[in-house]
Amino acid sequence: MAFNWPTFWTRAFTALIFVAVMMVGLLYNQWSLFVLISIIYFGCWWEYFKLVEKISIPQVHEFAKLGVGLLGYHIILLLSGSGLQIGNFGLKDNFSLPFLVAGIVFLLWGIFKTTIVTPKILIWLLGGLLYTALPLGLLLHLAASEQLSQLPLGQYIVLYIIGSVWINDTMAYLAGSAIGKTPLSKISPKKTWEGTLCGIILSASLTWPLFSLLFLQKIDWGIATTGIIISALTAISGTFGDLFESKLKRMAAVKDSGHIMPGHGGFLDRFDSVLFAAPAVWIFLKILYG
């Protein structure tokens, strides 16, 4: 696969802006992280149902999609922890229930107004919760974990997961462009086995040392194994997330899920790997630390 320099520079420029915005959201405070995750969620939710509209016939009523969106935000609020407060009101304790009630009402109303309701339509609707809301909620749950906060990695866990995805995507793209010959899957013909394996290996070997030097000012070998496993797990599960979104786009007959970032597509194009990596890392850390 020939290296495309114009595409590379377009992607690089928009990636710099994207990284700057992400870093502010990830590092400033817990509120900036919550706002960032909320924006990502609603962007992914919107694009997911745009794809569903092109895949599922008949179309789902707008109220049903809105209901799923509100139910998804209820999940995110529920998993956000108890540290987010507006005055005397806890975000989780006082605001999650209204989103739950409103979501159920709009979902049932939308299903009632949909001309034909089939099991396939219900699967698409509820699948949106598993695909977009739950993974992003789990990121907030990891960030709010008191057990993880005691570890050097804990307070940066969301950044570490997303950083692992970035390194894997970048290395896989560069390696695949340079030496890639064997297609990984018919779902995404541009992906190669060579690029994918290089991305996983380099992400697993580079993310922890880079992260340690940038944020811990030293390489903490005490939990290096955990960091390396998380990087590898993120790269592998993220690859499946990328392929899954590619399958959705192929079914919908579109090139990108959206157009928010030139050269990178939409929210789902940018966070498809994170949506699969977050649950994988959450399960691993749950087993490791309870």
C-alpha cells in the first residue's frame, strides 16, 4: 500500500488540534473529563443512529432514538461516581433518575409511533446502549475508582487507555503504509496483518515507558507489567472495535460515520477502538484489583 503524504499531513494537522482538546479534557479536572465524555457520547450516539437509519428499514422514530440517547446518558451518570457535585446536589444521585424516566417514556413513545416494530429494530435500539453508553460510562467508572487512584497509573487511567489507542492506530497506519501486504479482513481492506501486528507490539512496548517519563518522571517498574498488559489489551480489543465500526459503515454504504475531523471522519471513526478497549480494560482491572 503506497504511502499517501497529503492524507498523512491532513490527518497530522487535525490530530494535533484533536489531541490538544482531548488533553485539556482528560487532565484539567474531573469535571472536564465528564464534559469531554458527555460530548463524545452524544457524538457517537448521533452517528450510530445515522448509520442505523441507513441499515435498518423501516426507519426508527426520532422519539425512540432520543429515548435510547437519554437512557445511555443515565448509564453514564450512574457510572460517573459520587465525586461530581453541583452545589449540594450529586450529579449521579440527583440527575440520573430523571434521564432514566425520560428515556423510558420517549423510547416507548417512539416504539409506539414506529410503523413496524421487529426484533431487529429493538436489537439496533438497545445495541446503541451497549456500543456507545456503556463503554464510555466504564471509563468514568475507572476514573472514579478509589482503589485505582492509589496507584501511579490510576489517576491517568482514561488518558492511558486513549493514549494506547492513539499509539496503536498511528503505528499500525505507518507500518501498514510502509510494509503492509497481507489484508487483515475483507471488512477493512486497507488494514494489513503487518500493520496490525506492528501496532500491537509497538503500543505494548512504547506506551508505558512514554507515559511514565511524561507523567511520572520515572519508569515505575513495579506496575510496568500491568501497564504493558493494558496497552496490549487495548490495542487488540481496539482493533476489533475498528473492524466492527468498519462493518457498520459497510452495511450503511458510507465511507465515514461523520465529518467532524478532516482526514479522521466522525466521532465513531475516532473513538471506535476506545468503545471496545474500555470494557476490556475495565474487566481486566476488575479481576486484578476487585
